[in-house]
Amino acid sequence: MDRFTIQVGSYEVNCSIVSEGARALVVDPGSEGDRIARLLAQKGLEPAAILLTHGHFDHIGGVNDLQAAFPVLPVYIHPDDTVMFGHPFNQNPPDYPLADRPRDIRDARTLPADAPTLGFTGAMAVIPTPGHTPGGVCYHFPADKLLLSGDTLFAGSAGRTDFPGGSMNKLMASLKTLAALPDDTLVIPGHGPHTTIAAEKATNPFLI
């Protein structure tokens, strides 16, 4: 599996593209959907699906543009966060206008079973990690020692819980689940630098 990560939008969301052969999964296209589409074309990649770690505006802002460029592109998100599409509070104009509900929206928890139909044969796990939002998830690729943690786990920190639907108790339980992953797992958070599970267990006050 190949991977690259770019920062998109004024909130500098880490948008990761993971691929097998010419098929790609686009994770958290928070903005600049046109730019992401151009990068995919430049690298000869055909997107198979959009994967969302959660539904906040800065992580979903590029979805509609990507679906305009690739009309049959499905979107995977936990059902508990689908209410955020089109919700008047889930926007920050002018950079992040209200995002419409995507076409072909699917339950992220079905993704491991759906992966072969998307052209992915490697092991993939969707880990529910509520706390930052009710439907937060992380995407784990165990063979590649990779975790896309969204806004659940950051380098040296963790997601906020003061937004509607947030829960510190649930977030702490989610972080405990992530801390059980192998120490050499590379963590790409929703914002900021990459890290590892070992580094976070040693230094992150939310995991110590």
C-alpha cells in the first residue's frame, strides 16, 4: 500500500490518500476538493471512496467537489455523524460553507467488508472512537502499521470535547483503545505532525 498526506484548507487538515495499484481511498478531504482531484490525476490514481473520520466542517468541506469530479464516489462515515451534513452550525464561511449531504453515503463500519469491492485487498479496520464527536472513527491498516486518527489523537494532545455531542469520558475510553495498538504504529492525526503510539504513550498526558 502507498500513502501520501497533504494539508488542506485554512485549518490545515491532514488529508491522506492511501492506494493499492491505481485505486485510492481519500481520507478527510476537508477542503480544496479540486486540488485533491488534480493530485489524483497527476499520480494516475482513481479514487474508490472517501473515508471520513468524523463530520466536522473542516474535514468534510471537499466532499461535494470530489463527488462532482467523480460522480460515483461513495462516502463512508459513522451514522452518528451524518446529521452534521447540512446542519447550520457545522460551517465557517467563507472558507467552509455549509456542506450538503453527499450522494451514496455509507456506514464506515462496513468498510472492512467492502474493501475488496473497492479494489483493496490489505487488512483494514475501522475503530469507533467517539468523544470528539459521537461518530468519530479511526482507520487502521495493521499490515502497514498505520493509523489515521482524525481528531481523536494528536501528537501530544487529544481532541476537544466541548463541541455539541462531545464527551470526555468517551474520548478517554477511545484513547485507551488506541493505546493498545502496537507501539510502532505510525499515527497521522487530523491536524499537526505525525507521531507513533509509542511516543504518545510516553509523552501524551491523555495516554500516560
